[in-house]
Amino acid sequence: MAQILVVEDEHDVCEVVVEALEAGGHEVTATGDGIAAIVLLKDALRDKRPFSLVICDIHLPGLSGLSVCDFVRLDPRLAAVPFLFLSGFGATEQRLAGLSRGANDYLAKPFLLDELIARVNWLLQNPASGSADGAEAPNPLEQQTFDALLRDIVHNARHGTLHFLLQDGSRGQIAFREGKAAAVVGDGVSPLEEQLRRLFSGQAKMFHFA
């Protein structure tokens, strides 16, 4: 079990990430503010219970995620703590900017929850590995798109449920049997037809298939 700090101001994304990490047996502390994150990092050091990993958005109120990363890397007591950027800024330049600040990895939204967990596990198993040396993280600077995932499900006749979170905060599920949609469920926040239109037009914040 690891002590993980999640710094994410989008409540829906934060909630799903925290739930997934806790389901994996980790102890998770979450905040949506950059300044509050630094306070939590300092408090954890004072209590001699430092975090094992930081997952941080870039665009945050109070203080940016880049500044949070700077704080972690400049404090010798925290410098070796793995740092994962999780951000809506998906351009290659933004990813490289995050990695150049000393982050170990960068995952852009929308992302596969399974991929996030895989990267978290890798970072916890390889805490000394940086972004430029040591073993490579799974699929560095790349991730599976929603379209690629959908093609994989259909072409390989997979069974499972596709869970998705949209930019408007609504959620839904599509159950697949042999690659065909068997049941579609929404949360009632938006009409199901509208949810699907937004999903297939690229308005997913997060998705995973299990």
C-alpha cells in the first residue's frame, strides 16, 4: 500500500481516480488546489508519513501544477518522490514542459483509467527512474485513443463494459458482448442519446474498458 497525493480540481475526475487507487489498496489524499498540495506535502513530512507518489494536474487554482512539481524536486526530502502529471493540456510541447520540470510521467485527458493504474504501479515499483533515464514507463507520451479502443472492442469481439465520463460531468456505461453493444446506460444527467453523441464526437474526459 502506498501513500498517494492526488491534486486535481475537476471533481468528477478526482473522484474516479481516488476510488480506483483506493480500490487498489492505496491510501489517497486529494486536493484541488496547488497551494493546499504544498501544505499537505509539508504536513506529511512533519508527520514522518511522506507521500510515495504525487499525481497532479497542471492547471490549478492558487498555484500551477508545474510549481508544485518544482517544490517537490527542489526539496531534498521529496526529490525522489515519483511525480505524474495528469492534464487536459495534451500537446507534445506541454507534455515535454512537464517532463522537463522533473516529472517522471505525463498522462493527458481523456485517459484510460487502466493506463493510469498501470503507470502508477510502474512508478511505485521504479521510484528512482526518471523521465530521461532508467526503464521506460508504459507507452511514454502516448496513450490509446477512444477510437482505437472502440475499434479494438469491435474487431476483437470483446466482452466487457465501457465506462465513460463526459466533459459535462455526466457518466454512462456501454456493455459489450462479442464486440456488439448489448446495453447502454446513462446517469440521467443528460439524455442518453445526447451522451452518446458527445462521447463519439470526442467529448470524453475519461474512459476505461473492463
